[in-house]
Amino acid sequence: MKPIVEEITQQDIKEDRDHFKVGDEVRVHVRVREGDKERIQIFKGIVIARKGRGVEETFTVRRIASGVGVERVFPVHSPLIAKVDVDRDSVTMRARMYYIRDRIGKGATKVKERRLVERANK
Amino acid sequence: MNFALLGKKIGMSQVFDDENNVIPVTIVEAGPCTVTQIKTLDKEGYTAVQIGYNPSCKKAPKSKPLVGHCKKNGVDPQAVLSEFRTPENDEYETGHLLTVDKFEAGEKVDVVATTKGKGFQGVVKRWNFAGGPASHGSMFHRRGGSYGLCQWPGHVFKNKKMPGHMGSRSRTVQNLKVIKVLPEKHVILVKGSIPGHNGSLLTVRPAIKRKSGKGVS
């Protein structure tokens, strides 16, 4: 990316958005506007992809909602995202977990969890 | 007021607006442009303002006639020259700098740029012809069909859409909204895309079809 593009978009970039990665189970706190009231809506699921870089970076969260797979793509640095909580750390063998779309049942939500020992060593 | 700025396309990115929507923007370096010559009704037969532009990081050798022309008007040699017509040019003076200050966020602009060259292309890509079926023995795939009639008129009509060179033409995109002006970097952000490669030369001017006044959105 050109230095000047980086410079211009710098102000929109949020520093606290690199604590989650592909495979993590997250709760995304989304600001929702209803009339002139604002409330927080939580979207919970597994991060199956992180794409792009700089201010254009997005991440995809997949969850199973009443038996139907739902995916939402968020811009990582969107002001509409209040925060992203990581519920479960995991180890993945892929950069994009698209294979999870073909899974049915329990396997569809299960990812290999990172061991507690490993987390302690971190 | 009528004016134009020379500049170059830097690239695309995105910004968030007040309602937190993602806005796709093109980053355009515009100016600073030096006024190199004032053309008057008495001398040249029409009124116009000639401006010069030195793109950042471009150090092309300048031709002797160009250097001489700039010297005669008392300005530094410019890499690119261009002019815009204006009914009254009293407010301009040679040596004056035109910068992006003249633009305001929310204003509409036109961008004139050269499209990407596509080379020699067939009618399907160049003119959006439908082409024929791929299989079932059609033997008619991406051809242009009939080019005309028979003994009358005895020739192919002018402007018949045929294969040929595509792209590399000057194209104007009208009514692009200025999202942000960064005067210290000589940069404006306009909403949407503009023709051409990154780094290519372009002209930015206030939108011709704007309604009266500045900042009409």
C-alpha cells in the first residue's frame, strides 16, 4: 500500500482489533440504531476468515442460527463495532475455514481448542 | 468560477462517514498548479488560463521549447501544461499557484482521465455483443454477425460496431462528490472510482452540471 494511502486512512484504524484470529469463537458487539436510540446487538460465532489489510480489512463470522448457517462480514475497523470478545481460542490448520460450511451437526461448531498450557505460556 | 487542476490518481481506499457507512474513495493528488500564461481576446483570440503541473516524484526531462515558454512567462519549467477556458481571467496572474483549497468537502467535481488500454478487442468485450452459443455445433461464438447489406448500399455503414482498439481514451466522470480535502498534502478524496491506472495524469474541475452555488450535494 502506498505510504500516502496509509497516512490518510491511519485515523480510521483501531489499534485494539488484532486480538482475534481465524478459528476463534467471538462475540461481536454491534451498535444498532433504532430511530434515535442506540443499542448493542451481539453476534456470536466462529471467525472463519480475515481478509484485506489496512482500513479495508474485514472478518467473517459464522454461526448456526435455528439450524441455518448464517455468516456476517464486518469491516474490522468499523465504528459500528463496539468491541469483540474472544470466548474461545483455537488452533487452525487453515487461514480460511471455509471447509466448516460443509459440516453438519456437532462438527459445524467445533474447532480444536488451544490448550490451557499453551495459553499460559503465551 | 471556472477553473481546473491537473493531478494524478494515487489509488483507492475507503473511509467511514458520519453515519459509519463505508464510503469507497479515490485518492487524487491535485496540483499545486502554476499559472503559466494568461490568454486574452486581443492576443490569442480567446480567453483562457494556462496551467502547469509537476507531479510529485516525476522527473522527466523537459523539452527546450517548453523550458523557453515557461521562462518567457517567468515561471519554473513545468512537466505538463494544460489550459481551461474562462470568460473572465482578471483574477489570475502568471506565477500564481492554484491548489486544492479551491475545493470543499461535499462539493461535486468532474474528473477527466485516460482509461486503461485494453488493446485490440473483439465485439463481445468492446461493444457488449452477446456472441453465440458455445456448443451444439453452432460454429458462431464471438463474432460480430452481419456487417451490412448487399449490392445496395454496397458498403459497410459508418460507425458500424466492429473489433478494434479499446481503452486509452479520455473519459470524463461527472458529479463525483468530494469527501475530504487535505490541503497540506495537495490531496482530495472523491467518492467512487475514476478511469485509468494509479499514477496516471488527470484533470479535476468543479462539476459542469452542478446546480448553482458551491457545496450542492
